[in-house]
Amino acid sequence: MPSPRHLLHLARATVPPMHPAGWPFVLTAGIATVLARRVSRPVGVAGAVATAWCAWFFREPRRVSPQRDGIVVAAADGTVGSIEAAPPPAELELDQTPRPRVSVFLSIFDVHVQRIPLDGEVVRIAYRPGAFISADLDKASEVNERSSMVLRGIAGHELAVVQIAGLVARRIVCSVRQGDAVRAGDTYGLIRFGSRVDLYLPAGSEVLVRPGQRTLGGETVLARLPAGSE
């Protein structure tokens, strides 16, 4: 029979860890479940299911990013919704010449943490309030609430990552600050509950995904950067 230590090790290896932002929700649901269980067993069971769902929603699975120069990995789990040329958000104060933009849509069933797409430094962060239309609509990139970040890679390339709220999502978390050194695959943010992440690439980048393709944040290679820096 496996020892308790072995069972604990298996559980830790199998169940993804949870993002810290999820603890208030899980603890609240857990307390409510205990109280409800004293009143009604069926209600208590429903509360336990809700608590488990909260923990599952805020999961932060371990990822291993490819170690290759000149690549950009996906910032989020989800489905590639569109690939087109578009100017980056004005509040980032970047050149407004249209550049390749890859949009990834996250449903409520996807992992909702966001990850750094390449090694480098956080150059700028800007938040802009806005609407909450469905994140899978093209105009969501322009009108929805968003948190934008400029990253400068170690080779000098600059790209922008934009967390966009959706129809249900009402909270964007960004845990990095200007000047932070970051590594590809590191978790840097979270959006609740259903959302979109846009990645604006340097001009001349080769996009390696297509619309409809599934991505894994921190692992899927999204693009190859052009030689040299901008």
C-alpha cells in the first residue's frame, strides 16, 4: 500500500497548483460549503462542487518553455482567433505603424493565467478602462478594458502584450512592474472569467500559428523574430 508521503507526492504532481488570486474565492466558497452542509446535504454537495470548480479555474499548471533564441511563446492558453496587422494600443506610446497582431481567445474552460512570451525587461505598463463586450469580437481589442505591457527582449526587439477583459471577465491582474527582468514562461497575470490576449509582434516577425489553432501559454511557439533589433 502506498505511503501517505507517496500519495501526497502523486497529488502534487497530478493536480496543478493554484494562482494566489484564487485563494479568496476558494476559501469563501469552502466556508460557505461548510455552513451550507449543516443546513442541507444537497446544498453542501453543490457548494463542494463550486469550491472545486473555483480551484480548477484558478489553476496554474507548470510549463516548460522552449530554450531557443529568436522565438516568442504564447502568452495564454486558448484558441487563436485572428492574425492581422494592427497598430498597438496608443497608451503604450509605440510607433502606430500596423504590426503583426496575434489574438488568442480564452473561454471559461481555459487556464486563465498569462505568461511572459520572451526573456527580457518590462519597459512600460498601461491600464485603460473600457467596455465589456464579448472578447471574441474584433472590436474588443479597441473598446474593452485592458492592461497593456511593452517587453524588450535581450536582442532588443520590442513587443506588446495586452490583457483584454471580456463579456464575463471583470478583473485583470498584472503582477509585474516597469523595469522588472522577466523570463519566458513566467506567470505575470490573470483575467477573470473568459477573456482575450493580444500579442503585437515586431515588424518582420514570422507568425508560426494559424487561426483556430490551440495554444499553451509559455510553451507554444507563436512566432520567430526578425534578425537584429528594431
